[in-house]
Amino acid sequence: MSTVKLTIDNRKIEVEAGTTILEAAKKNGIKIPTLCAWTEIGHTPGACRVCMTEVEGQKSLIAACVFPVSEGMVVHTNTEKVRQARKMVVELLLANHPQECNFCVRNGNCELQKVAEFVGLREVRFDYTQFPKEGMIDRSSPSIVRDNRKCIECHRCVAVCENIQTVNVLTPAHRGSDVKVVPAFDLPLIESNCVACGQCILACPVGALYEKDDVDAVWKVLQDPQKHVVVQEAPAIRAALGEEFGLPAGTLVTGKMIAALRRLGFAKVFDTNFTADLTIIEEGNELLKRVKEGGKLPMITSCSPGWIKFCEHFYPELLGHLSTCKSPQQMFGALAKTYYAETAGIDPQDIVSISIMPCTAKKFEAQRPEMASSGFRDVDYVLTTRELARMIKEAGIDFLNLPDEEYDAPMGEYTGAATIFGATGGVMEAALRTVYAVVTGENLPSLDITPVRGLEGVKEATVKVGALGDVKVAVAHGLGNARKIMDKIRDGSADYAFIEIMCCPGGCIAGGGEPIPTNNEMRALRSAALYRDDGKVQKFRQSHENPSITKIYDKFLKEPLGHKSHQLLHTKYKKRGTELPQGKD
């Protein structure tokens, strides 16, 4: 490995050849502001010009994010010329930005605000652009809102949509001062192939992309005395919610989260983990049935709605490989208005089912017309982690000093296998634990199946499962990695029995509704929290050990893959083109 010696701000440093000035400075504790560069995914377009530096021998200022270091280079990041240039760039950006900071969804967590503070900007000397109130905000999607008035043309959303998710929905259009980021043909988002994953929201440095907010609708039903409002929370929420209240990433806040939800007014606080355990029972039996009866293999998980929509758009001929199981969110919704309604003696039409999810695509999933097998809509409203945090703050709840409370019965008990659903590889690990036990009558020698853990894009493992012999499995996260797996199935080279695919890089702990920022460090810390919950906190670590799951089969579902299970817990998917608003054809 060749290295380069240079000087930055009178400090002599040595870095790998090919390193940019921005990376070299960062590695040596020198901060250079930037808005467009996102080195984690290799996105360094040099577009915003906020990272300008002065390099001796160069006639003009240099964008640090795109300029590689060279031997003997001398760089200055804090000269008067640099400071004034950066200030001018930010001043111009703000002059062309809506003056809505006080009520913007990113207020206090906006990179443009932070950069303005960094460069010491205290006034904008130019006339502010007047934006029309209508026509520049796209609210067509049930998951994501695009506000082009606030776009600063950093193209980070374009990069994640194209390079990481390979969906290629967002693209720069037009020229000069008219340039803007839009779906193809400048159509509304709902009429594109957007899978609603929300990774563009995590990429956006400002408030140009954000989740469709359902907080007001939830407040309304919570205050309706005629409604019995129940709530479920995905496993990833407990590992990330604390960040919204200043706790370190990876802090488990399960008990405080439950307490907060009760104080918000929810009648019952249940857990999506209950139906994650149920998913493993149904999905595991479905896999065994396909293996024994010659069904379509490999079977692929169906827990991630962004991944499902991606498959419907781009690989419709392979839909038969998907498990027919609904996601845990939708299983819970169906059971809340059947099993729970029957158990509690409540008319299901009076039950409102709310879910707290790390995922913007769950909002789309809840509105799918087939997700109403109980005779009612399975899940009425979906809130993201960020929306829940806003509700807690709005209610004046002192989250950090809440006591730890417990979930309600009968849909609050879960195992460690369910909690790791939130991390990439978790569904596979949970499924293998139970499939092994069902086939052999014994537990795996080790319940920790480490080959399927971690942030490697595609992971493979082979587990010997009794009479089934060697079972080869694969795990992929991020839709770019999903393509690699799906292309292997398409060309016939995939020799797996079971595949887990999660739409978002890192799995649900990095969904589009999670706290911002979300980066690889956050992904690792949040995942570690879920594995701690599995290995250190939970009494049971295998889904089939959950006493409440045994009870629901005994008293209600009767058997896995039975008539009632198929009616309430399973579904099917369809080839999908573009989405049209309701009422259009």
C-alpha cells in the first residue's frame, strides 16, 4: 500500500494514496464542512462547494471531497479566503431555501443549519426566493413526501436510490437554475417504481424528503372514547428510539418505550415480536412443506414490504419463490381484530390498530387492499420511530425518567428469536433455530448462527438439519444486494433452500423511519443491542418456546398452515407496474 505525505493546517500527516483531502482531514481530526459528500457510499460529486480549501500552487479554491492528495501537498482549511468563500456559498443556499426552519420536520437536525453555524453565518444579504405554496410538494405516496422547494441539489438521494437500492427512481432533470431532482418524466412519486424504502430520507441533509406524517390522525383516535386503540412496536424501535432523546446509539429502551406508549393513551401495548415468533412458526413449516413436497425453492422471506414491492416491480416472474406469510406487522393487525377482539370481548370495528415501525414502506404495506383478511383493515395507521418520538415530546413526557414497564397480554410475550428480526440475518437465524428443532427434536448445538450476522452485503451459511441434510441459506440486505441473489435465481445458479432479503442496508434497524443520522456505526450498535436482548435478556430464544404462541394455536389458530392461519396470516403478491392514485385507471 503506497502512502502520501502532506501538510494540512501546518500538521504533517501521511495517508493512503488516492485519499481525498476531505478524507485525509477527517482521519486526522480536522473537520471540513460538506453537504453533498457522502463518503460511506462513495458519493462525492463536488456539487455544494462548501468543502472548499486552499491548496498551495493552485490558482483557485479546491473542493476537498473530490481532490486527491499528492506528495508534498500543503492544504489550508481555515484561511480568510476559505472562510469567506464558504460563507458565501451557504448564504446563497439559504437565499434559495424556504424560510421555514421553525416548523420544518428537520429543525434542529438539519445539516444546512449546522453548516450555517459552522461557517459563522449570521445574516443573508440577498433577497429570499419566493416559492409557490402549491405545485412543488409531492404528497402522492402514502410513505414519502418530496418538497422540491427545500432541495439543495446535493444528489445524495439520487446516489442511494441508484447505487445502493438500484431502483433508479430519482434523477436530476432540467438544466441551469431549473434543475431539480424528480422521478422519471417528473411524475408524482406514486406513479413511479418507488418501493417506499425511505433510504432517500436518511440520505437527505435537509427537509426535502420526509415521511408521510400520521401523528395527527393517531392523536384523533386516541382521544375518541368510542375507540379501543392498541399498539405494536417492531423490534428495531427499542434499539433506536433512545437516540431521539439523547441516549447513545444501541441503548435498549424497551421498558421506557412501553411506559411512554401507555402515557400517550394506548389501551393496550403489545409487541410486533409476538407475531415475529408466529411468523417463524408459519414460515418454518412452509419451508419444510416445500422441501418435503417439492415446492418452489429457494423460498424467500416476505417480512420486508420494500423488498416485496421491489420484487413485484423488477422480478415478477419469481414471485412464486416468496413465502406466502404476511409480515409480522400485518399478522398482528389481523389478529388484533380477531383473536384479541374475541379474547377481550370487544367489537372489532371499535378496535384501532396502530404500529410503530422503523420503515416508511410499512405505511404503503398497511394500505395494500389485500391486507384486510379480518374483514377490517389489518393495520389502521403506521408511525415511524421519528413520529413516535415527536408524539412523546409533544405530550411533555419525560422519557429518560420513565420507569420500565411490561407488555400487555395476550400479544406481548416474545422470544430472543423475534427481537433479532430487526437486524439483517435475524429472520434467517430465528428460522433455522426452529426448523432444526422441529426436524431433529433437539436444539442447535449453538443458537448463535454467526455466519448470517454482520453488515456484509450477501452472507451464506450451510447448516446440517437432521434428515434434511445440509441446508444452504443466503442473506442479503439492501436492494442492490438483493439483485445479485435474484439474478442467480433467474439464471438457475442459486442452490439455496431459504433466502432472507431485507430492503434496507443493515435491516430494519436502518429503515427509512429510523433516527437521523443512520450510518454503518449506528447500524452496528443498534444490531448489537438486539443481539444483547436475545442472548442476555430474554428467557426463551426460540420462537416455538413462546408460551403465548402455543396458546394461540391451541385456542384459536389450531395448527400451522391450517385453514384459519391461511385466512388471516398468509397472502399473495402480484406483478406491479406503476402505482396510480385511487380513482384513476
